[in-house]
Amino acid sequence: MRIAAVCGSLKATSGNLVLLRMLAETDRAEVVIVDLLRHLPLFNPDIEDTGPAPAPVVAWREALAASDAVVFACPEYGFSLPGALKNGVDWVIGSGELHQKVVAITAAVGVHARGAKGRRALRDTLEAVDARIVWDQGIVERGELAGLVEAVLAGVAAATLEE
């Protein structure tokens, strides 16, 4: 199984990126960190109305489509999700790469209550593309990663059985 791991923060030392790197150490699935948000142009439907999608958008869509599941590790910015991540999701609303995709939403947090509004905003956006959200919880300790992995594996297994 291939899991795309997307960090909602562009910060080089982001705790969410550290979280995804720890997730990539699992031997239960192939976890690929997809670091493409910083390269995406601002979403504008006119771009594709006048020609092909820009190369960074094509790469973003292909990375999501090639994965069985996506894990978003997302900080909370101003009680919402980061603009770069919202922009990335906007680029796939019409093209469908997240439609019925198994998705987990998490964040590296100091206490479980932190980041809930950011995760909620991301959840609302992902529900608009009909993603299958199997996990929506912050991670405080490394040991909690096992629960996230199990939720994603179970979600992919269930989706496969339904097909």
C-alpha cells in the first residue's frame, strides 16, 4: 500500500513534517512524503480553461492519484488550515484525485485539543471532494502513530472490498 504524506506547513522545521517523517518509518506501508504545495500556483480555474494545467499541478495530482491513501499533517493557522494546503486541495476539487480517497487528518500537537479548528476546516474541505476520512486526531506522542497507521490500513481495506 502506498500512502502520500502531505505536510500542510511550508516551514522547513515544521513539527508536522517531523511527524510525517516518523510515519514514513513504518514497515506496514510505503509512505511517500509529497512536498509539492510550495510549487503550486494560486488556484485559478481560468488557467485550465486556456490550456493545460501547469507542471506543478500535474505532479501534485499524479502524486495523489498514485496513492491508496493520503495523510495530511496540518497546523492550525488563524483557526483554519494553512493557505498553501487549501490551495492544494482546491487544485483537485474538479479533477477528482481525492474523490473517495482514504484520508487521515492529523497534526503534531502538545495536547490533543490543540489544532482542532484547523483540522475541522480541512475536514470540511475534504468532505466537499467526498474523501473517505478515517482519522481526524492530533498526535501528541510517537506511540499514537500506530493508531493512525491502523486506521489508514483498515480504511483502504474497506474501500477495496467495496469496489
